[in-house]
Amino acid sequence: MSDPRQVVAELDALERRDPQQREEQLMRALPQLLARAQSAAGWARILGGVDAAAISSRAALAQLPVTRKSDLKELQTRESPFGGLNATPTRQLRRLFVSPGPIFDPEGHGADWWRFASPMKALGLQAGHILQNCFAYHFTPAAFMVEGAAARLGCAVIPAGIGQTELQVNAMAALKPDAYVGTPSFLKIIIEKAQEMGADISSVQRALVSAEALPPSLRNWFHEHGVPQVLQLYASADIGNIAYETMSEGAVHPGMVLDEALILEIVRPGTGDPVAAGEVGEVVVTSFNPDYPLIRFGTGDLSAVVPGVSPCGRTNTRIKGWMGRADQTTKVRGMFVHPSQVADVLRRHADVLRARLVVSGEMANDVMTLHCEVGDPENPAIDVGALAGSLREVTKLRGEVLLVAPGSLPNDGKVIEDARKYE
């Protein structure tokens, strides 16, 4: 087993690298990742004809197809259990998980396979600390993500799982864990139960929470109820840790720091096209996992890059965290309209900078309007009729077109906005 102090030193060195050095190392490793992925039958189909050696830049990577989380069920139905995306044979893996869907997720044999040590270290957890792990141990991988990192950092774990609130409180009171790991809502339930029981769980001074939103009001509630250090992380059952909050001197820093073993792209929903810096779009991740490589994997989540470097000293890219879902497919007059169709319309009209399809009116009386940002909305050379025709041809639905000035559309990642009244 690795010396926890050495693990911390190695993580520090990675997290505080010069950004240019990090980028160069990732790009050098990218062709090998592609070649490894192409050894798996599923990736061989998806990346058929791709010269792995030529994919050594972000521009080259951006030309590859996006494989979305929403595609996994179909891929896994075609080729069980992992859609042929696992480069390590199924029977050589450590664990096989069943996530809702059902979607099957693998775990290999590497130490801290899900890369949870960095967010746990960011919370100040170290050898000798005790964690109460309140993620589910049943079928899904979240609890094991924590277990792997705790072992690597030298932390003891109370495998509490979910439910049995009174027993959770009794365990905390008796075993004095330093930290809680789980969903924020369940921590609130535990604290309220402890108050009801008159139990002392004041040993829990730290919490690492995920799988749910952590609004500022709830973070403040935890501070007021005896848990002064609360950080959240953004993870998925397919990728593991994606990004995590950091703090110093008790202050939580803006944004979430990207994991070191990932390449992040923010793309326009429904496409594989990277958006401009700071613009909201879908989180697309390339994961350097030798057992389960993921190439341009669309999470279905919206976020945006935060400019600058974190005050904590970590130098990797920061994102704003979860900002909604990227799949904005909407039914209009009995037909589905997809974000990719809006992108198809834009590709036909180079003078449109950005667009947003707004569906208004009332159910069964829908009004569809394509709001288009153009350089000059008063320019008569912009053919509104042609835009409306493209919209009708692509979606098979009639819609209006409204030209607006650059920057007029909200930066919230929405390509389709359902503004109908349902009352």
C-alpha cells in the first residue's frame, strides 16, 4: 500500500503544475488513449477510420464524434454489459455495478480508481481521519468511490450506507467520525435526528457532498448547525470524479477544479462544437482510464468555464458546477424538436452567430420562434424567409424568426426554451 504522505505529495505536484505543462502532457498522452480505446469493440465501431496517432490536439479531438450518456443504454443493449467500451475484459474487472436505467458501470483494480482522493484531500482529510460513508453500497458505485480514496489517503471508513437515520446518529456519537460523505439532504436529516435525540455528533466538522445540489442556504444551514467545512464535488457513475470545490482558511473558492485525468470540453447542446470561453454548454469529457476509456463523452450536464486560477493554488481549469441538463428535447404540436436540429439550421446560415428556439403559447396552441443573434438585425441582406424555411425543413414545423443583436440571448446553455403556459 502506498504511503499516504507520498500520495498527498504526488497529488499536490499534479494539481499545482504549470497549466501549459499539463496541457502538453495530456495532448502527448491522447494518441495512446485513442489507440487503447480502439482495442475495445465498441470504440472500434465509433472511432472507425480514425488515425489515433493524428489525434494530438484539442482541434483534432473536436473532430471526433460525441458519445453521450444517453447513448449508453442502447450501446449496452447491443453489446452487453458495457457496450464494448471497456478495454479491460469484463471478467478481469474488480466490480460490476448496476446504476439506474439500468446502466452497467465497471470498476478496475487500480488504487483510487474513481480519483476521489483529490476532492477528499481538498477537504483536509488525511491519514488518521474517520469518515462516515453515507453513499449507497447497493449495486451503485458511489460508496466504493469513497472507499478507494479513503484507503489511498489512510482514512478509516464507517460503511454506513443510506437510511436507518437513528443508527447513523448512534454510530456518529459512538465512533466520532471526523467527516461525513454523502448527499447533502441526508446530512441535514441526520443532524435534525441528532438534535431530536439529544445526541452529540459534534466530531463531524467536515462534509463532502455530491449527487444533489448544494444551494448557499443549505451550506449556511450546515455552518449554523456545527459543520463548518462543507465542499461539494461533481461526479458520475461513468467517469468518477469530474470536478470539486476547494477551500483555504475556511473560505470556499468559486468554481470547481477539474480532475487531473480528464480533458474537458464545453460544447453547444446537441452538437460536438466547442463554445466560446465562458459560454454555457454541455460538459464533454475525455477520460484517461485504461480500463474504461471515454472519448468525448457527453455527460448531458450544462456548465461553463470559470476564468482564471483558483486562489487555492490549484492550476487546472475550473467550471461553475452543475447548471442544468443539456438534453432540451421538446415536443411541439406532437413532434419532438431536438437541440441538434437547431444546430442544423445554424449550419445553413453563416450570418447567424447564436440561436435559441423559444416555444411559447399554450399546450395544443404552440408558437415556435427562432431567436437569432446576428451582427446587424436591421441588415436587409439577412434573409429571414430563408431562415424560416430552413427551420420548417429541418423540424417539419412552421415557426417564426426573430433577429436580435449580439449578446441578447441569455448565457445559460439553452438552445430550446419551453416557455409555454401549462395552467
